[in-house]
Amino acid sequence: MAAIQVKLVSGLAGVPANHRAVVTGLGLKKHDSTKILPDTPQTMGMIAKVSHLVEWKRVDAPPPVGRKARKKAKAGAGQA
């Protein structure tokens, strides 16, 4: 599975609250901040909603590990 690099290219001043929530959900905080996200339909839907605020491209980096997977790996390492 590929990953997507998302970059916030426009500020959030004057942007509707629901669009701000989507940008926050993508993990972007400030102008020019970037984030690598998994290539899923949910991520692409969020990007489509705020496409006028962000730029994105597919990258060959491995997708980030989710919170549940990190928690499971940490619990498994503690039992060894």
C-alpha cells in the first residue's frame, strides 16, 4: 500500500468550521505543514473536501502505523 503526502498550502482564516475540522483531522496545523497519510478512500475523501486548501501526492514511503498497531506492538514487547 502506498502513502500520500499532504501539504497545507493556504491559511485557515475565513474558512468554514467544517473545513477546519477536516484539515485538523488530516493532521495539518499550520501553513506549509506536511503529513504522510495512508492511501485509503477515507483519506482521499477528506482531501477532496478541502482540495482548495491542500496539495497532495503519492509517495513510496511506507504508510504510517496506526495507533492501535503501535499499542499492540508495545504490549507484545512488554510481555516478552
